[in-house]
Amino acid sequence: MITGVLNAMKMVRQGKISYLQPAWAAQHQLQAGFSTRNGGVSRPPYNSLNLAYNTEDARHNVEGNRSTLARAFDLQTHQLLTVNQVHGSDILVVDEPNYDLSHFLTIESDAIVTNQPGIMIGVLVADCYPVLLFDPQQRATAVVHVGWRGAASGLLKKTVACLQSVFGSRPEQLLAAVGPGIAAHSYTVDRPVRDAFQAGSGHWPRIAKELELHSWQLDLQKSCLLQLEDAGLDTANVDVVEECTCCHRELFFSYRRDKGQTGRQMGFVLL
């Protein structure tokens, strides 16, 4: 049961960028966290550390920003692994060395699981929730892109099950971090969303507040936390970013606030 105060995160400076770091990352000698919109070269409305190619930002700006992120952690850009996110429930498993990860850009997936050191896996967001998972015993990790479709389909629980089946992870030993996303007070949804949750991951009465007929405020962060709990994680092992992407223009891109004309920040892990 979700009780008490959830673990918050601190802002860390790394090279030219700043990111929010879960407490467990430093404790286990890995790099993990959530980038902000600051520290890049993109111009408005993508200013400045836009890390996504699927925007109307100039490609050379995105390439420069991804290089800045990689260099901050002593990596080359070919060691950065992102995929083509489609709000689905497919999971990419990387369990052997890959020198060049660029070919994964076209793979349709919304979660990445790996045990490979020396590569940075990431999901790109601008209101959806990025969630990180780490198994300190098996040295395996996952990044998950959770929008309402992913939340309704139970993608987080499926990713935990993937870590179990592929790497032998035990859910109660997993560490998690729920990154910045849109808060319930800024996120109104309609009946098809309600129906998807009721048919899928559930908990609708606990994550939604009805405003008027066929209109609800949806708490995606709480949905993430409940799904992690359902998957067997200890809530004491979950860190959470408190800030809302829609409300904090100075820190985050927000698709809803900026009416689609915006960049993407990243949730990432580097073993």
C-alpha cells in the first residue's frame, strides 16, 4: 500500500547538463536519472536540450544535444540507445554487446531492458512518465515510457516480468524511479481512456477524479506507483520526481502545455 512520503530526487550537474538523480544511482555506482530541457543548442520552441528526432527541430541540433548528453558521461553517441516509441506494450531486450546502437532507432518499442554495461538506454518524454528500474543483484536495468496507453496496458508490470524471466530479477529487490510527467491537475481525459483502464491495469477509482460527465482528471503518477506495487516492488525502493512537466516551463518540455510544439527530455540508465 502506498503510504508516507515518497523519496524525492536531487538535481545533479554533469558536464554541460543538469539532471534529476534517484538516490539509489550513486549508491550502486551507475548513472541514472532524468534530463531537463536546459544545456543544449536548440532554439525555441525546442530550447534547448531537445533529445528527440521525431520533432520539427533541426536534426543537427538534436544530434548536437545527444552528443552533449553522451559526452557528459564520457560516452560516444553510438553508445546511446533509444527506440521508436509508439505508445504500445512491446519491450526491447538487449542482452549481448552491440557496437553501434543507431539501428535501434527504428525499432518500435516503449520499454528497453538490458544487462549490458557501457550503453545508455533512454526513453523520451514530454508529459508521459519515464520510469527506471534497476536490479542491483543481477546488474540489469530497464527504462519505460508510460503514457496513458502504456499505463492502461500494464506496461510497467510487464517490464518487471521481463526482468524476472530474462535476468532472474526478484521484484522485491528492484529499485525504481518515476520521473517528471504531467500531474493530475493539468491532465483531463475522456471516456475512451476510462474504458481502457477499466479493461486493463485498473485502479480507476484511485487514479481518476470525475470533473463532469465523461471528463476526468487522471493521475498517471499514481497509476505508475500502483503498478509497481502490484508487480511486487517495495514502495520504499521507489524515488519520485515531484515537479509537473506542464507547470515547470523552466525545467521541462510539455506536449500539452506547448500544444505539440516542443522538445523531449530523457529518462536514462547507464550501467
